[in-house]
Amino acid sequence: MWQTRIGARRFLLLALGIFLFSSGLISLRVPFVGFLALTGLLGLGVGMIDAGLNAYLASLPRSTILLNYLHAFWGMGH
């Protein structure tokens, strides 16, 4: 829903910003309660990146092959 309002590029940039912001603050060794909140925010960023890339690749030609590669490499990274 957000991606259709703001566009794929801005959506992915927002997701990357959330991811980098939360992982940057986690690296500063915040207190445990802050760590819990930031890991939730980090999960949101990762989920947004995954959803944004899925939606973007689904709109391209040969989307099945591209999505298979995306999921294969995503799974190897986790």
C-alpha cells in the first residue's frame, strides 16, 4: 500500500534508512530496553526491503526467474 503511494524507489530508500538507522543505533550499545525497540525497528526495515524488492521484481519481465534468484540469495544470506 505504501509502495503504491510513494513509489518503489522512495519506499526502498525509506526501508534502507530505517534499517541503517536502527542498526547504527544498535552498534552504539544502547540499554537493553532500547535494544529491544531497535531490533523491532530493524525487523521492520528488513521486512520492508523484502516486500519492496518482491513488488519491484514482480513488475519486471521474466519476474519468475528474478524472484527465484532473489529468494535463493536472500535465503543464503540468512
